[in-house]
Amino acid sequence: MKSRSKSVLNVLVAAGVIASCAGYAAANEAKPKAASPAATEKVLRLNLVAEPLTVDPALAEDEVSFMLTRAMYDGLVRVGPDGKLQPSMAHKIEVSDDLKTYTFHLRDAKWSNGDPVTAYDFEYAWKRVLDPKTDSIYSHQLYVIENAEAANSGKEKLDAVGVKAVDAKTLRVVLEEPTPYFAQLTAFPTFYPVNQKVVAANPKWANAVSTHVGNGPYKLASWTRAEQMTLVKNASYWDQAAVKLDKLAFSMVEDEETELALFDTGELDWAGAPGQLPADALPVLKEKGLLHTKPIAGVYWYKFNTEQAPFTNAKIRKAFAYAMNRQAIVDTVTKGSQVPATAIVPVTNGEKQSGYFKDNDRETAKKLLAEGMKELGIGKLPPISLSMNRSENHRKIALEVQKQWKEALGVDVKLVEEEWKVFLDHITEGNYQIGRMGWLADYGDPANFLGLFYDKKGGNNNTNWENKQYQSLLDKAATEADPAKRKQLLAEAEAILTEEMPVLPIYFYSSNWVQDEKLKGVVMDELGYLDFKWATKE
């Protein structure tokens, strides 16, 4: 490990791509090393990039929280090492002939505190997500369930929602319409159970090691805010024989170069996804055969606040989108095998892979900008700002985009960098003009991307845009049983979204990471989510 790490570090330093890492590593060599784990203890050491926003599955909304909740909880089904859904908490699933009623038969299982996991816990957890008081940003995922949307908006009582524990081991779910991806949905953290007794007794149950309870492969053992978190194997887990690691030890370092340096000096077993590696290091790592890359169903985009001038005008939004040279961004900035995005839905599950507009179409962009400004009655654009959370990679992309917009449109754009939580609050509050964001699929269907922009009040639609025709197409797709007709309806909806351009797609994601050669069995599914249930270290 150590000889390999030093070799990699020397290569990167020689290439001039992580000079600051070298300084960090040199300083680190002079410090006493932490005591090594016992020879028999298998520990996986990773970096969380930032302080987790939560480890409550009902409130999780970012990659770090999703990764942690996957480790500490178990849903009705789970994506296995082969990338396919497999039974997990549900050992048997029955579906009615009309494809609207699912009956889940639960296996015997326990919470980390020893309580039995029951169907009542699932019913309670799902209705808790839908309770307006919970304010779950992912509550919309449950809208496929009968009366779920009405209950979440306060128009129906939670008792009317079509999820019911028939008995302790049987959960019955009635859907609004046949939903081809419903089984996939139940693997997502929003559908995880919570211990009804624990949660009802203590609203802050998820905030402390002493009160947190899960039903997954690992359980929370320590948590020092903004510094470290440790999960240990859950002895109460129903499938504990499949769990080979004793501990997951997470650091919390925001800088990508520092994270890679920690890997290079042998202090991390994994660097990169769900975070990022320094873009300049990727070509060198790839050339040396050290880089792992996987295309995933996700898109990196900039959102427009359509209620802030000048982006109240669709032509101006499109001008900024068309003026962007995505190919140059992925070739010279990100360098991680990303695919330029001229559509909203990723090419891994999209319906029109050729895209809906031309990349780097500067002439059309100039024309649209002039027309849009004329429609607004302005001869000069107001100050324009692009907001992002602090990250070297985000900053490099933004600097390139800033240059492109200046060259193509003559526009000066101010870059605003903020700490993650502050940035997220500002985006949610609509306190921005253009905001860097991205979306990783929750399930493998175009509706997961298109549905984000259904309603201007939707939890993840921070653009304040909505369109009645767009809503109508999504409504029709939701009730269409014919796969070909449904596909066409979703394609028409995507065409409207790219014509209105409330969100500007830049590239489709690829996950990039490096890992210790002794590490095996970490599962990354096609959506880019990590699962450590089957991980081991030789």
C-alpha cells in the first residue's frame, strides 16, 4: 500500500497536477501516525467531502446523506452486486393483475436496538415522509401511491394514503396508476423504514449516536461534527453474514486535492465518488491504469431563477445555454469521460440521445439574446451572477463558462462561491440568478428527471418555472400503460423543457474514483449510488 501510494503521488507531482498535495503529504509524513487497526479488524476508510446534512432517511437530499442512509438502513428491496434488484426486507412481493396493488411480505428482522422491524414501521415511515410537518423534500417520490400527493398538500388525511400494514409482516400498497418503476423506488432512502417507537418518542433521534436506530448492515458508532463519522457492523442485521467489514471510518475533507493526497499516503482506501477527484489529475491517473470510471444516470446543470430578471425571458435563458461550449468543458476542464448534455435526460436512459439543440451555437445565441432583450425592453443586461458551492472543480467549470459567455455574448458574469449549506439555503429560497446544481437519478426512468419541473412549488424545482402543457404531458404519461406511447409523451415533455430552458444542461455524469487494490465488493449501481454491504478488504 505504502510503496504504491508514494509511486502514485510522485507521478502526479511530477506531472504538476497536485503540487499542493505534495506539500500536504510531506507535512503529514513528519507527524506521528495514528494507531493502525487490529490486524483482524477490517476497516474501510473514506471521505465524506462535507458534513452530512442528516442521517434521517425522510430528510436525506444529498449524495452524502444517501450514501450513509444506505449503509444504516435496509429497504424492501436492494440493488445487488449484479446491478439487479433483489429482495431485502421483503422476502416476497405480490402484484395484482391491474399492476396497482403491491403486497410485501417481510422477513424476520431487527432494529439496531433489538426491536423487531415491522410493516407498521414502514407504514409509519412513509406517512411521516408525506406529513406536511416533516417537510421532506423527496415526498414527491411517494406520489405514485394512492392519495399520497393529496395528503402531502393537506387535502387528504394521512389515513387515506394507500399504504397499510395488514399485520406485522404484511405491507399492502395501492398505487394511483400502474407504475413500471415502483419496485425500483422502494430501494431509495425515502422509502426506508424508521423505528416508530424511537422516532415518535424523540424528534431529534437521528442527531446523536446514543439515540440513532437503523436496520441496515452498519450502525452509527461515532460522529464528531465536521470532522469524522464511524459506522460499525450491525450485529442485529438480518443478513449480517454478507457483511464482511467491521467498520466504515469517514473523514470530512472538502478539498479534492487533499482527499487524493490522503489516499496517496495510505490514509484513505477510496477517493473520488461520491465526491470528485482533481480534474487535472484524471488524465494521469487514467494513463497509469489507476482510474475507475463509470457512466451514471446523472446530469450536471445550471438552474435559472425564472422569476429574476433577465431570466424571466426564455430566449435569454436559451441564449446562455446555446452559447456554452460543452465539449470544451469536458475535454479541457472536467476530463473525466463526461458526455456533453444537449438534453435533460441522461443518455443512459434518455429517449433522444442526439439532443434537442446544438452545442456551442454562438450565432443563434446572439440572435436570441438580442430578441429577448428587445422583448424585455432593455438595452443592457442587469448584473449577472452565477452561484456555486465551494469546490475547485465547480470553480474551474464556472471560470470556463464565465469566459465563454464573455466571448460569445459580451456578458460579464460574477461568480459567487458559498459554503454548501448556505448555498443550498439560497438556492431553495430563490436568492440567486444562475445556480450550479446537478441531479442523480433515484430510479432508472426519464420521469425522474422530467418530474422535477412539474410544479414550481415542487421540492427540487428551484427555478420557479412551470408549464401547463408540460404538466399535461407528464400526467398523460403517468397513466399510459402502452410503453411506446408513454415514451413519446415523455419525449414531448422533454422538448418543451429544453425549449423553455429553466435549467441549462452541461454534461452527463461519469463517476471517477481510485481505490486500494485490496478493496473488493463496493457496489456502484447505474445511478451512481454506493453500497458497502458486500465490501471487503483482502
